[in-house]
Amino acid sequence: MGIDMTINTGGPAFPHVAELVQHSPNGGITTKPITSNGMTLRDYFAGQAMQGLIARYSSPETTANLAYHMADAMLKAREYEH
């Protein structure tokens, strides 16, 4: 099963930019930005929805499918807000 690239992921949920600092033997310092997008907003919403679903459904497949269905609905609702 491949990834459906048409799914709205909502973009990064917790993007993070950090700075890598490197010290050279001669005392010099160089810095380089490091960016991480983390999980998508869709994944975050699905994880939150799964919290309640686990208590009701025993099948991991059913729980996961319902969690992403809920996440997709939450992303769709956000479109109306903007």
C-alpha cells in the first residue's frame, strides 16, 4: 500500500530549527542551521483521536483507520475556519 500524496497532511505539526555548533581544533567556531519538520498535523490529530478510540475498539486496524478518518475530518474543518 503506497502513500496517497493527495491527502491533506496539514503541514508540519512541530517544525523545529536548531543550530549545530562545531568547534575546530584551532579554536574556530562554525554554525549550521538544522531544520526538522517533525510529524504532520494529520499524524498529530490522528494520535490524539486514537486516545479515545482505543478504549472502544479492540482491533488495531479499526482504531488506526478511524483515527485517520477523524484526523482528516479535523483538517477539513480547519479549511472552513481560514
